[in-house]
Amino acid sequence: IPSLYDIYAQVSPKAENLQRFGQSVFDNNGHISDLLPMDLPVGPDYVVGPGDGLTISLWGNVSQRLNRNVDREGRVPLPLVGPVLISGKSLAEAQQTIQQALRTQFRDVSADVSLTRLRTMRIYVVGDIQNPGAYDISSLSTPLNALFSANGPTERGSLRNVRHYRGKDLVQEVDLYDLLLHGVRSDLRRLESGDTVQVLPLGPQITIEGMVRRPAVYELKGEKTLAEALELAGGILPTAALRHIEVQRVVDHEKRTMLDLDLPKGEDPTSVSSQFNSFLIHDGDVVHVFPIAPYNQDAVYLQGHVLRPGRYSYQEGMKLTDLISSYKDLLPEPSAQYAEIVRLNPPDFHPSVEGFNLAKAFESPATAPELHALDTVRIYSRYDFENPPAVSVWGEVRVPGTYQTSGEVHLRDALQLAGGLKPDAMMDQVQVFQYQPDGYMKISSVNLQEALAGNPLENIVLHPRDRLLVQRNLAAVDPASVYIRGEVAKPGRYPLTEGMRIADLIRVAGGLKRSAYPDNADLTRYLSTGEGSPKKAQGEHVEVHLSEALSGNPKENIELDNGDTVAIRELPGWQDIGASVQIKGEVQLPGSYGIRSGERLSSILQRAGGFLPTAFPAGAVFERVEVRKLQEKSKQELIEHIESETATLRVAVQENPQEQLAMQQAALEQRKRQVRALEEAPSTGRMVVRLTPNIFRWKNTPDDIELRAGDVLIIPKRPEFVLVVGQVYNTNAVTFVPRKNTEWYLKQAGGATDQANLKRTFVIRASGAVVSGDEGGWWRGDVMSVQVMPGDTIVVPEKAIGGSTFWKNALTVAQFTQSAALAAVVATR
């Protein structure tokens, strides 16, 4: 309700953070008034003193210009005359003195004296001042310039009691309000060297806020009445309510109190002024002048479906037709049957709503509703009470949605409102949904192509709330396609064109690769089988002679159907083209070697020139990419199983009694440690091969394995040590001694620790084979009595702390994986 909003939207009753009047003059000084310019023009009453610069122009019998400075004794030197005393004289008197002195030497000479440079002088600014001290200022300066130089009074300093002393004599009392309020400073005396400007402490103050022209904190000097105080604040604004002026007062050393100055309504200005003059003010008073009502009491408001909404002047006896006289004052299609007046009823201004018939008010202005002050007239649109006519268009149109119409619209025009059809729209029919008078919906189909051509039977008239649904063409939804796989440049799915054959599809797919098998290709097509419904698709394979099909033989170059798939095979052995292996270490010619299909290890060693005398074939490391992948997969599965059991154990640690806590935490830490070690251990891809220096002895045996692309063979030098790792006191490499067993080497490493699981000790041979003494495990035999060979690795596993049989086996496997990786690394160095 705009009238009610205007009543509530009152101005702030009090000004915030009022400043002391006049203080901002010094706050905005910006240090620009430290010195007056030294070349200002001066009048004839200027008193000359030491330091002034003079220009003496002579004419008559002598024509000359002399530039002279007044020296410390107050004299200026003249040609043929000597020093002449002029200090303390006005500029006019100094000119007369100089002229008289020159005429003693020059006949009929005249002199004109002007000031070219002002002297500086030192004065003192003391009292409640921001920066008290001595200042060098221009000889034209007044106490006001001195205050600016010292950045003005402090918060406790007075702006109305500034004293100008010359020696012990008081020269002048300065009231800065004369300058601040009236711009008057012509009576300020000039300072002389040695003068003192004193700022006295702050005098009585009064705060004036509210509806005055200049709200601020004012210092009093002789003002005793409210009228005088309001004059300092620039007077009362027209928006001030004189019937209520509030004065907050402090009763000295006792309390705070509140006084009200109420002026009866209708008082003449003379009586008001008399009461202001008779109201005495005190130091510390806070005067607040309240505003009149902030809203317009003689107004009515017009809003809604009108041309010119807003606030209008109210006249007594005003009627609705005085505010809006006809439909010309309204927007198109107003609600003629209902409008309303929102009235604020006195005395509490509670709102009420009165509805009326707008059409009848225009037909009979005499019976139109009478308006009251602060009434709000609301005019509505007809669509505020009913939905505007609209039709909806959905589906394959550019901008689907609901569109407002003028009432009825033809189908073709409704499609144009939606931006027209998309390219994939179905043209033979469009669904029309229409509401019937009985509330039921009727669904019908119309030939869209005929409707767009203007056929009146198909281009039907749509009514409000009707809907159109344009379907997508089935050919665009699921276009006929064929597929080609295998050895072509661009395998994939392609649209089926009319009469398309196998050769056509191959050309569309970029042609055959060099790796394509030219003899046979495979055609798979799917047929619907079964009688009645439902049916199912069943595949059928056709063998195609590819070279015949490409040459155009119609028997082999079969015409394709929707869903057919052509598979082009790869030449046998194509994957082996470019395959190579690497041989490193102690062979005559190490490096990379290309291999043919079926080539074996012995062949590649012979091509590499055989072993060097320093070679150790029994410790050969053979690595294969496929094995590395399998090892990595197995390792990850083992890690996942261990982490799963670790999670279960973590829950048990939280639930079990305190006495079992230490052991279970140790078991938990053991599992975490093994997982970290497994993650850090590389998967080598090593295969166990048993080689001897005489290649022909193991050639064509099971150890003479067939090579694959990416294989790596490393022939190390003969090692002279045995590696002892795991739970021994001194994990180290022990010098190889012939015919010594596992037990002997363990003693050389300090023996097993308390955490060792001696039953599961195993030996990793230099070839990668493993010997174990665990009869229930993967390896059999008395491992402690096994004779150790150079390059072997003895591993003493750690005991499993708690856990299941799985964990005990998993721990052994984990430690074997880490040790095997270590043994492979050592062997290749």
C-alpha cells in the first residue's frame, strides 16, 4: 500500500555523529596555509621591516631602478646617500623618506617604492592547539594564518576565544565564528615578529540536531537564549515541527533531565520568536527539533493497470472519475468488473478494502465512489483474474513452449510462433490435444504437410489451452545402419544407403589396411525369427571371398541389409612383424634383435655371439611383459585381501579387552607394513630359465623357450656372494664358500631373530627357482641342509602376529614377492 509505505518511511529522528562546528576547516587544511605567497601586492599602509625586498624606481634627472633589501638595522643603502632608516614606517612613509634622501644628492628626482618580497617572521602558537610551537610565517599573516599553520585547535581548544599578544599586551581577541558564519575577517590585526597566538580552553557548548539548517555542536560566547542558539545553526527548516522541541539538559553534578518546548498550533511568528527568546539555554544542552509528518496528507495514490501510476493531489469531495476519467487513462484490457480502493481509516490508519465496478463508474460519474485522503485506487488487468489465451507447441520445433495468442490461432501460425519445424520432424502427422466443453480431452492427428500448405481441412483452428505435439521422424530416430570391424582404416557404424554392398562399405570406411587378410571376410546379419509375436533376432554368418567382392563379383559382393556387420580379418603372423627382444649383460653382442615367429632362446643367444667367459648363465634373468602383468594383478589382489582383513582387525582392536590391545595393535601394524612393502616392490615379470654355458646341451629342450615381442634376457657376471635377508641379525651378502648349506650361511648372518619363522625359510636360486622346507606349502625338502650356490638368496620370513591361516600364508607370499624382486635387482647389477 503506497500510502501506508509513505507513513512508515519516516526520516531519521536524530542526526548521527555530529561534529563540532568549524573543526572541519582545519581538518581539510592539507598544509597549504603554512606561508602566504611572498609576492602578494600590499597597500601603502604596510609597515616595512627587516627582510623586506624593495624596488626603487627613479625618474627625473636620474632614471634608474634599484633593488634593495631592508637590512637587520632597518636600513636600505642608496647611491651617494648611504643607508637610510625606514624600518617601522609604512610603505608610503618609506617612499617619502627615500625620495627626500635622494634629493639631497640629485636635483628634481622622484622615487616610487614597491614591495617585491615579503619578509618572514617568527611567531608562537600556544594553548590548546594541535601542534604548538614557533612558526616562521609571512609578514602579512594574521592570527588565522597562524592557526592554520599549527593545524587548528584540539578538541578541547576554543574556536571563539583566541588571543593575540604582543609581548605582555593583548592586541586582540579573535572569534573564528565571525569568519565561519559571516565570512568577516577584515578586522584581524597583522602579526609581528615575536607575537604570540593563544588558544584558550573550550567554552560552553550546545548540540543542535534535527530539522535545522546546520546541525552541529556549537560553542557559546554570549548566546543565552534558544533563539540565539538556533541562529548559530542557520535557523529552523520549514519541515520542522514547532509544536515539539526537545531539550536534554544536565543539572550540574546531579542528574540528566528532559525539557519540552511545546508551541500551540496556529501561533503567529512573533509569538514563536518571543518564546524562543525567553527560553534560556545551558552548557551541555542537546536541542532536538522534530520533523513534521513525512508523508503528504493531502494525496491519493493510483496503481496497477494504468498509464500513469503514482501520487496525485487530493481535493475535498473528490470522486474516482476526477482521478481517472475514462478508459483512455488505463492500459489495454483492464478488469472492468472489479477494481478496489484501499483506505486508511482514522484515527489509527488501519487499512480496509472497498471493491467497485469500474465500468459502472465510467458510465455514471455521479455515482462513482468518493475518495478520501491517502486512498489508494487499484486497477487490475483482466488477466489478473483469468489465464491469458495460449497454446502449447512441443516436440520437433525450434523453440518449444507455451505461446500467448489473441484468442484463436491456426495450426500453421502456432508452429511459426514456436520457430518452425526441426529438420527431423515427422511431416505426415501431428498430434492435437483439445479440451472439450465437458472437460474431457480429445486427441486427433492432422497431416502436417497439408496443414503447412494451407489446406483448410488440415490447418485447423486452435483454441486456448490446445496443445500440439510434433513427432520425430522414425528414420531420424533409428536410421538404418551397417557396421564394419577389423582391418579397415576407420571401423565403425555407417548409414545404410540404397543398394549398398560390401565393397561400398569398405570404401566408405577408408579402405583395407595392409594387415587385412585378402582371402576371406565374415558377414554377420540378424534376422527376425519365429511366428507371431514376440519375435527374436538370430545371427547368421556368411563367409565372403574378400578379393572377389572387391573386384565386383556380385556373388561375393553381397548387398547389405540394416544391421549387417562385416569383419575384416588380420593376416596371420602380422602381430609378429617388427617384434624384437633385448639381450643385456655378458654376451658377445648385446642389444636388440628382431625375431621371427617361433624363434627360440638358443637361436637369439647364438646370434648374439654366445656367452662371455665372465658370464653366469645359471643366474640368467628372463623377463616377459605378459608375466609382469600377471604378477602385478596377483600382487594387487593380495593387497586387497590383506587390506580387507586389516579393516576387520581394526574394528576388533576397538572392541576387544585392554589386555589384548597391544598384540592386536602389533598385528595391525604388521599388516600395514607388509602392504606398504608390497606396493613398493616392483613386478619384474621374471620367468625361471635353466641355462648352462653350453648352448647346444639345452637347445630344443623345454628350457629353450619360444620368444615373444618385448622379452628381455639379462646374463649377469658370476657372483661371489650369497644374499641373506629377512629376520636375521645381520642382513647382508656373505662371501660364497663352496659346499656350504643354508644353516651355515644363516650363522654367518648372526642367526635368526626372535621374530623369525624358521620353518618357512626358503632359498631363491640364482635362476629364480625356489627351494622351501615347508612340507605343507608350495615347496618341499629340508632347506637347512640344502647346498647353497653363488647368487642364491636365503630368506628368513617373519612370524605372523595373530590372524588366520590366510594371513600366515599371505605373509609368506608377500615376503617372497619382495625378496624375489630384490634378488632380481641384485642379479642384474
